[in-house]
Amino acid sequence: MTLFSRIASLVLVAVVGPAFAQPTEKPTISHAEIRDNVHLIQGDGGNIVVVEGDRSLLVIDNGYPEQAADLFNTIMEVGNKPLRFMVNTHWHFDHAGGNDYLGPRTNLVAHDNVRKRLQEGMNFEAFKRVVPPAAPHALPVVTYEDSTTLYEGKQVIRLRHFANGHTDGDSIAFIEPSKIVHMGDHLFANWFPFVDLQSGGSVQGMARNVAAVLAMIDEDWVVVPGHGPLSKKADLARTHEMLTRSISWMEERLSEGLSLEQISEQGLPEQLQSWGAGFIKEANWIATLYASLSNAD
Ligand SMILES: [Zn+2]
């Protein structure tokens, strides 16, 4: 077992919770308008945004494979129109899990690395789950490198790649002129985030990317997290502060030459502890920080 896998396993043990839990048998799906015919759908997976134009729909993310049919029905309730574009903010199966079902019904759009990772599949150590290579119809048919722009009705949807944050293929979607940003998993409202180190993510990259988004939006923007309730710029700023505090805290421990075990025994400072109420608990977060900030691989 490599050092990375050892640390990865430590990160992953006990990673259980709503975001990556097995979907419940009875689908729990709700939808509500955010503003200007842009809607939020919440199921068991990541948050889904539907941009409704006059003749068609653009959808960002599509949840778990098990919920794909129900989510499709909900999307049709929101607006019974053709699905012109379906964006994957990243490859994870709670965000792009509906690709297999929805791929033949739409045009899948994502960053280059999303197509690559879906095409290759992987042994996802964090969840002890083998992700098989996706079927050709479940792969994005439009990919981009740095940024691209889509149009739906009155909305202009700018997709920008933010490198090596949650994964190495994250898109953040800026929906203008309605001032709505879908952060993908660069934001877990009020929780420590899951950072997928195995897929090229890093905590430092996430902090850098969140800072970049903060510089691009003002207080009027609605911030859609990957998981959790609709948020504001101030909430994103709080998350940024948590990330930078966590990083400097871990850097100090590492400079003292402490081991992961010793750091875990010390525990997080009090001001960071409330963030551990989600599915990434304190121990997972410490192990993620340790792996991300030490030259562990
Ligand atoms: Zn994710």
C-alpha cells in the first residue's frame, strides 16, 4: 500500500453521509425557482440547476444514477421542453451519475478532464468503490479547456475551469445576467468539503479557487453550493476563511514535525470544529489536510 493510499484510506474511513450515502429507496426530490426562470432541484446527490429558456432547457449536474429517471421527471415538471445542454461540474457519481440515462436525451458538456476520467473509470479509494468506464453515450460530447459560454433564453452561462480544487476537472458556472453561480463541489454549505485528492484535487487549490470566485461576484449573487442550502457571497467568504485557517493550522503542525496521529490527537482548534457536522468529520478533515499539505504522494 502506498503512503497515498494509506492516507487516503484514513481520509475515507467513516466518510458517510447524505452527499455520498446510498440514495434512499423512496426518492426525495424537491424543486424551487431561484430567480428569473432558473430553478434549483435537490435530490439525494448534488444540487441541480435548471435554466429555462423559451424553447429548451439547460441543466447543471444530474445526481445519482439511481435517481436519474425521477430527476428527469422533475426536470420536465419544471419545464416541459427539450434538454439542450447538460453540464457536469465534475465527474463524481452524485453529480454526473445521470449521464447514462440522460446522455441520449441531451448534449453533455464538461471540462476535458471529466470526459477523460469518466472514460477511464477508476478504483475510487475514498469510497472503496470501483467506478467502471462510462458507456460512450454517457460521456460529454462537448468539452473545453479553460472556459466556454453557453446561451439559453435570456441567460448567458459562462463555464470556467478552476484547476485542482475539488478535483482536476471542476467547472464553476456563472449564470448571467441573473447573478447565480453554481459552485459544484467547491462549496459544501457550512461543512468541511470532501476534497478528492485522488482525482487531482487539493485543499490549497480549493482555497485559491474560492478566493478567485469571491473576486468575481458581488453581494447580489445567489451562490448554489454543490451540497446544502442556497448561499450568499458572505457564506462563501466564511468557507474561504475556514479553508485558509485550516491550511495555516496544518502548516504549523507540519513544520513542528508532528505525525498525523499526533495531530489527530491534538484535534482541531475550537473555531473550526462546527464545520465537522456534515459528512466530513473532524478526523477526515485532519487527514485530508495532512495528505494535501505534506508531500505524501
Ligand atoms: Zn464531488
